[in-house]
Amino acid sequence: MHLLKWLVISFLAASPALSAEPAPSAAPPPSAAPAPSSPISEAETVMFMANHLAGVKAPATLRYAFHHGGSMEAAFDDSAEVMVEQGKAKGTKTVNARFLSGERRLQLPEVEDAQQNPVLLYFLERDISEMKRLTGAKNQNYFRKQIRIALADAAEVKTVMVKLDGREVPAKQIRISPYLDDPNKEKFEKYTGKYYVFTISEAVPGQIYRAESVIPDKEGENRPPLVEEVLSYTGSSSGSAKKK
């Protein structure tokens, strides 16, 4: 099972009861995902189940800007690319991706028969790794689970208009705050106000318009956030591009 399918399964799998400590890391399952125990929410459908690449004519390259800011650490800017090629089987697409660069680069495998845009899952995986680093947690599964629960049960979904190539187009905006009611929030009280905003539009090639994760400073509303990371779509081009 390739990484993208495993990440989707990780976010959509039925969530077991939470314990006081994060569960041990799980290995990717050898077979297809079991059916979730509860209906898939609108937020989960838009983010993980929709065919984001339906409107992308291969070969093409989707480009994104990445910004890390906030008062805790030095700011930096980077980028990501998703390269969409014709798949081995007729009517399918194969995806390669480059997410960030240098020591921050996330090593990514090729995805065959791709339908979802992997850039959103890679953004989340980086974010979850950062939560593990900041909190000193033993593994990443706990944070992944809390995001999944928030998307399933507590996501705010609304229709907004966003600018694309000088015009306004409709988009779905999804907001979650996974840690506000976390039963273990005393272990990372500094970060419990963290929220995510995802903006997804069928008018955008690859559909992912923007993804944000923000940790507000609890010392006051007028203070800059402790951490703010933003992934934003910057454009696309046609033609074949080799993975860098």
C-alpha cells in the first residue's frame, strides 16, 4: 500500500476510544481500508474522498507557496509542486510531488492511479510532525486521530468566494479546532487553541486553494500567533515535469 492511501486511511479510519497516553505507532495495513463505522462527513468527503484531479489534464504541474511564521521561531518561505502525469492504465493519472526543500523536504513516493491531490495530506503530515516535536509526544498518531475526529464531528463548513486568475470563484471553507475539548489538553495547554482552515474549490486545478494551521498566543488577541503555517495555490502549467 502506498503512502497516500495509508494517509487517507489514517484520517478516515474509525477512531477508538482515547486513552490518557497516545497509542503506539501503527504499521500501514496490508490490505484495503475497512469501512468506517460512521458516515463520512462533508468535510472528510471534500478533503479526502473527492476526485481533486478530475479537472487536471495530464501532464501538468500544480504549484504552491508555503509560509511559516509566528513568534516562536524564525520565519521562512518555501514551495511545493505536484506533478501529474498520464498513468500506466488508460484514464489514470500518476502523481509525483516535491514538498518543501533542503532539510525540511518531505520524502514522497510516486502515487499511481491518483485521484486526490496529495499536497493536502502532506501539509497535514508535516503539521502533525511539528506537533509531535513541539509537545514532546511519543508519536504522531494521537494528533492525527484528533484531527480526524474534528473533521468527522465538529467541522465548520461554509461556502466562500476566492480569487483565481483575476475572478472570483466559489469554494468550500472548512475550519476545525481539534484540541479545544481534548481530554488530554493539560499535557499541551499552550497549543490547545490551535485551529485549521482549509479552502477547496472545484474551479482550482487540483482543487486545493489554501491550507492554514495557526496556534494563537493565549496571552492576548492582539498578539501575533505563536505559529502560523500557510500553503497556498500559486498556479499551474501544462507539460511534463520530472520530479526534482
